[in-house]
Amino acid sequence: MSETPQAPVLLEVLVLDEQLELSTAELCRLCHLSPDELMNMVAEGLLDPIGEAPERWRFASHALPRIQLALRLERDLGVNLAGVALISELLDQIERLRVRVERLEFHLR
């Protein structure tokens, strides 16, 4: 059995300053999202906008990889948005615990 060759994958890498804030329009453009899709991510707790009024929301640059993860989970695994939010929170907890373990190990040396 021979497998059909797959098309090469094009990776797009964008490096952002951690202090950078993005508008709703900028984030939608960078992630190829509609404003409604972005609003749904906020409603599920996946993103935490800065500001009160949706038309004036700003997003920290770390929202970008979080959205990219959400889109991959939805596309590749068929995970719904509530599941994506839960997975993201668990991954955040794992990262915080990893950092904590590293600090403890450093102090034990």
C-alpha cells in the first residue's frame, strides 16, 4: 500500500513584543477570524480582552498563540470551543507547575 504524498505545509511565524496590544480588527486579520468568532472565544473565557466595550477591546500579544492553538484543536481534533477553553486552562496550569518545579529544583541544588 502506498500513501498519497501530502502537500507541504507552509508555516507562518510572527514574533510579537510581549508588551504589544492588538485591536480586535488586528487580531481578527492576523488569525483569519471573523469578529463573531473572536467574540465567541471571549464569551467562552478563552481570551481576556483589555477594556470594557467590545468595540474598544485590546488583546495582549499572547492571545495570538492561544487562538492558533484553539483553531488547531477545532480543526484537527474537532474540539468545540468549551473544550478548547478547558484544554487551554489545563495547559496553562501545567506550565505554571513546570515553572514551579524548576524553581524548587534550583533551590534544592
